[in-house]
Amino acid sequence: MQTRDYWPRWAESLRRYKLDALAVLLLEAGGPLNLLGAQALYIGSPFLGESAAALACTLESSDETHAFASYLDPEESAESHSAGGGAAS
């Protein structure tokens, strides 16, 4: 299973508990801490399961981390694209 296959389930869980905005903030601001979190998840993945390993892969790549943050907050992504498009015109 690909890492992005888990995103809808993670997003639904975060939204259910109203943690999606906090998750976006932590993903965007985490930087090097995301790598430490990924390593901790890799260590625990035999006990935590395949989803934890997929989350570790997401946190390990800054591109994937930003893509997941955009997936969680599509309005933020649309605003940044429209702001960038307006500046280029």
C-alpha cells in the first residue's frame, strides 16, 4: 500500500477530533522535528503497524509532509496557488 493511500483515513481521524488545524501547523513548522518523529515511528512500527511506517515515510520527506499538510487544508493550498498566480501576472 502506498503512503498516500493512508491520507484519507488519517485526515478523517484528525478532522473527527478537530486536530486537523493543529496537525497542519505542526507539519509545516516541524522541520527537523519531523525527521525525529519519523525515526521514532520507524522504531515503533513493528508494534504500531503498517500505518505508523507509512506516517514515518510521509514525515521523512519534506515534499510529502507539505503535500499532506495541503491535503489536510485544501483552502490553504488554494489560497497559496491563487496568491502565487496573482503575483506572476
